[in-house]
Amino acid sequence: MKFRKRGGMAVMLQVLLVDDEPWVLEGLRTMVNWEEHGFQVCGEALDGPEALAKMQELRPELVVTDIHMPVISGLELIERSKRLFARPPKFVILSGYDDFNYALTAMRQRVAEYLLKPIDEDEFGAILDRLGLMIAEERELEQSKLRKQTLFKNNLLNRLIQGEDGLQLEQEAAVALQLGGEPELQCMLFDAGMDPQPLKQRVLSYFSKPADADRSFLDGSGRFGMILRTDEMPQPRIEEMGLAISSELSEIGSPAVIAVSRVGKGIRSIRELYLQTLETVKAKREKGKTGFFMLCHLPQPYSSEDVLKGKVELLLAAVLQGDPGSTGAVVEEVFGALASSQIGLETLRAFAANVELTLCRRIKKAGGDADAFMVRVQGNEGESNGISDYAALKPYLLKLCREASLLLAGLRRKNENNTIFQVIQYVDEEFRSKLKLQTLAKQFHMNPTYLGQVFKKETGKTFNDYLNEKRLEEAKRLLKRTSMKISDIALQVGYPNTDYFISKFKQSIGMLPSVYKSEFQHDGPQKVKGPRLAE
């Protein structure tokens, strides 16, 4: 007995018999040893319309049909099946007429075989063996093609969750993943402590559409995830399936953390949606919790990015006060708020690294040695990225902020008598206002010519060049990140005359502000690999 494999399981191929003579159907069903050749009769039809209905219902791999039938002939049945099915079955035509024109027409219809009645059993058996092999080869070729397409789609999705961007990637993903336009999306992430492939099979058994499998991925740590369209998968249905999957995994001894993100719009939201679920999964694992968690059910009025940015600013304000005691109190307050949130350890490390960067910039701006400062702070504790738990991160932040507070206080005292340093700081902070060298000289009780000479010696640029550079850098930032008009940006950065601003911008940057803005929007901003915190 011959069997064909489908999805790793041995199965019989299905055959539908079609003839307007019942006795012919009886003969075909009983005289041919179908099972010996790997087939089984799944149905019979007495005419073309009934055959089409049975084909839609039973989806046979092979149809054996008479060529002459009322209403719809055998050849018409073949033609209609081609229009009706993406993958029509193979056909064997039976005819009582040895007519070459019929055979020629049948060949044009790509009929697998054309036989005259009465059939020879051995010849028919050989045909079935050949067709069985042909169907198996075509199916394997199609499955291979599908596997390649799935790998391509999964690769696109992995590039998106890893933070890669670009117009070409977005266009390819929109077509391949059926995410054109700005559909509302959610990410669903599974962390079950089991092999990814068995987990994937269990999860996908709850989803019926092929597109759901196409929008699945394995992240860098082997967690299985999916991107869901809310118009195809409403939240009540997601919650129902999430709870069912969680229950099933617990029963087989693999309790999981399953997280569902908030709703985002379009392909560009995929990275952020993934990060939301990743933070939730890590936070729950660190606290020893398992189960199903939907972020829309958790109270979180602000994004983690907004929360962390606010904490960095709070710490910086405390450090700049110059009082190590009050700085320590603020660190305690900030760390307590972060530790009780949904924010995971990896994100807290990124937060500490951002605090380091912000403080080093301040120290460098004040004329201090930021590298030596970091070497001194990290002498015992090591760098923030290597800290492995909450308990070790807290004293490191405390030492970092206290040391920075003392150093910055000392640098401020040192620079109080350094007039040129105060001038540069004043320009850095007030470049948006109407500044002139003569006005600054008068304000700081200096000769204008001498101030210009010392300013260039200290900065390497003339006063006007330095001022224009500061203004144009701010203009570039506004062009990238806001929808402000060119005239409003010119005024915002210190150029009351828009034409003069455009001229200076083109002279320095090499293109008009409008071109710079449109090119940046066309290419898209370079995304940071990880949560973007305070600048």
C-alpha cells in the first residue's frame, strides 16, 4: 500500500469520480484498487455542477471525469476549476470516443491523462502511480517555496524589531506582511522556557490565518513573538487565546510569561511595541511571576521613555545643586520609583548609562576631565552595563551622582573668575537671542577687540562663526524633529530675517532648509538600538 506524506504524516490522496452513468461510477469505485496506489475515493458526482460543488467541499487532489456530460462537459469542468481554485486538482479524462480532436483539446487544457473506455486496470494503476509521484513532487516544491517565503518574511520582521529602518525595508515589509497603510498593531511575546519550535507550533495552533504565522518571529534570546492586526484579531479574542495558551503551557510544566503590547499604528511602531512586551516579560521574570499580561490593563499614563527621561532630569537638577546629601535623597526617591515600576533590569542599565553620559557632558562643558571622573567612579563598582541586579545598581548610581555633584561644584568655583569661560557659557545658553560681540564685551567689562581675540583662541572660531554654528545646529534639530515652518524656525534660533537664515544655512550645510527637511523625512531618522532616553 502506498502513502503520500503531508505535513510529516502519511496520508492517502483524495480522488473524486465524475460520470453521468451510475454504473460507471460503481465500476470505477470497486474495480480499481485505489489504496494500493495511495488514493482513496472521497466522493462521486453525476454531473458537472455537482462535481464543482464536491470539489469545493472535499478539495481532492485528483478528479477522474467523463468527457461527455449534460450541463457541463468534462472539459468545461476543467476550465472552470482553473478559475475557481488557486491550485486545481489533476484530471484524468475518460471517453468512449476515440476522437483525436477531443484528445487535442484535452491536452490543451493540460489534462494529466486521456483514456478510452473501457479502461485497462494495469494501465490505470500505472497512471495513478505516476500522478501520485507528480502530486507529491509539486507539493514538496510548493512547500519549499512557502518555507523560503516564510523565512524572508520572518527576516523582515526581525530587522524591524531590532530597530533597523529605511524606506525600502518598510515598503518590502508592507507588501510581504500585508501591513500597508497605517493598520493598528499589537505585539504578543511568549517566554516559556521551552524550545522555540514546539512553542511556536503550540501557539500557532490557536491561529487560523496564514498571515499570523507570517508575522511571527524569534528574537535574539529565542523568545517567540507575533505582530497582530487589531482589525483581524480584536483584544477580547487576543485575551481569550492568551489565557488559553498560558493555561496549556502551565499544564505541560512550562509556565510562561505572555505579554501583549499597547496598540501602535503602522510598521514604524513595531520596534516600540516589541520593546513594551520585552520589558514586561523581563520585569515579570525578575519578580518570579508567570501568566498572561496585557499592557492596556496596566496603569501606565506615560511611556517608559518619558518616565526615564524625567528621572534623568530630576537627578541632574539635584547634582547641579552641589549638595551630596540632597543628591543622595533624590537617588533614593528615583530608584524606588523605578524599582516598583514595570521597567526591567536591562532598561535600568540603559537609564544608568544615560545618567553617566549626561553628567559627563556637564563635566566636560564645565572644563573638567570626564574620562578621569568615570575611571574614578567605576574603580570599584565597574561600569553600569555589567551590573547584574537591582541591589548593585543602586549604590553605583548613588556614588556616581555624589561624585559628580562634588566635581561640578568645584569646577563652578574655579570658573567663576574665568571671564572668557563665562562668556562662552552665556553664548551657549543665549544664542537664540540677539547677541553682538560689542554688547557682550560691555556686559563682561572687556575690550571688544580683545574679547574677540581671546574668544577665537579659546574656541578656535570667530564669535560670529561660533554663534552661527550654534544657531544652525539648533535649526537642524528643529527641521528633523518638528513640523515648524522655515520662517518660524529662523526666528526661533535667532534669525529675524528668514532670507538671511536660508542663505547662511545653504552656505554652511550645502542645501536649502526645505530640502534638508524633506530629505530627512524621506529617509527617516536613525533609530537608536534600544530605549532612547534623555539627550
